Amino acid sequence: MKKKLLIIIGFLGIFSLSYGQYDQKALDILDAMSEKYKNMPSFYASFSYTLENEMENIHEEFSGDIIVKGDKFKLDLGEQEVYNDGETMWTYLKDVNEVNIDYYFPEDEEMTPSNIFLAYKKGYKYLFIEEETISKTIYNVIDLIPDDQDKPFFKVRLWIQKNDSDLFRWKLFDKTGNTYLYSITKFNGSYNAKDEEFVFDSSKYPGITEIDLR
């Protein structure tokens, strides 16, 4: 289940020797983005996802929603929902009416929805690539290169809006030829999330199967 969450949200990768050291322009852009999201008590976002592998003729698409409040998050992927109250994580599988319950150890995760905007601060090099215009909006394009050579991803590319530091999209590149593109389709930075939204309530699902892995 943790691997599923990482594929959906995570920033993973392996070190690439073709990239140099830290880029001050990239750091300034990333810091501005991080500061903006860090100052939001909670937020809601909808996103689209595309997996492609041209060599294997793979093309998959889906969409999802996420709510974040501090270390807590709720992720809705249609057939699967993930709840995390900062201590416990519930993964609910709708098609079989089953929930898996486990302790949440953020130090074991490469990336979580609650720290996605801080990933660059530890274990990554960063490089400003270019400015790119998409639908008349200018974005700063930045690559993140992980230091750890054992990670499955060798690069993460970010598109950050130039005039307001919003994260618009990010793309992960892995060693097998897969690319994972995530695009924010709706964002509400003033969403007032309640703590109970991050706790799964089994009583609402008659006949549910609970698998407690704690």
C-alpha cells in the first residue's frame, strides 16, 4: 500500500551524474513555492495523472482529489481512498469493501502529501531549466535530481507558475522508461479541513473487511 501511495504522490529518483551542483535561481523559485504552501493551514486539490511508456505502448489516465492539513491527508483515487491522521493510515479499497490499517511512519516514506512541497530541501540537487509558456501562462521549469543512486526515479521535473509560485504540474522519470505526469486541475488554498476528515470510519461501510497490520 505504501508503494501505491508513493507512485501516486511521490518524488523518487536516482542520482544522475550529468547534473551539476545546486542552482541558486532554482533554489529561490523552490523556496518561494514552499513558503506559499507551508503557510496554508490546509488545502484541497484535484489532479490528473498520466502514465506513459512508449516502448511498452502503455498509456493510463486517472484523476483524484487530495486534502492536506499539516501532517494529515486524505487521498481519493476513485477506486481507492487513503486516510492519514498523522499516526494511523487507512487504505480503503472500494471494489472489495476492504480497509487496511497500519501505523504511519513518515520517516519511512520518500514523499508524502504533507511534505511534497519541501522535498527539495533534503536529498536532492536542483537545476533551473527554462521558462515555458503554456496557455499564455509562464512557468519556471526546474529539475530535481535525487542524491541516492538506488532510487527508481532519476529525475523529477516541476512546472511552477512564475507570477504566483503555484505548482502547476510535475513529471517523474524512472529507469524502466515510465513517465508519470501529475497536473493540478483545481486548487483551494483556503479550504477549512476538519480533523475528522482524515480518520476512516468503518461504521459507515456495512459488511466491511478490516485488515489490521499494526
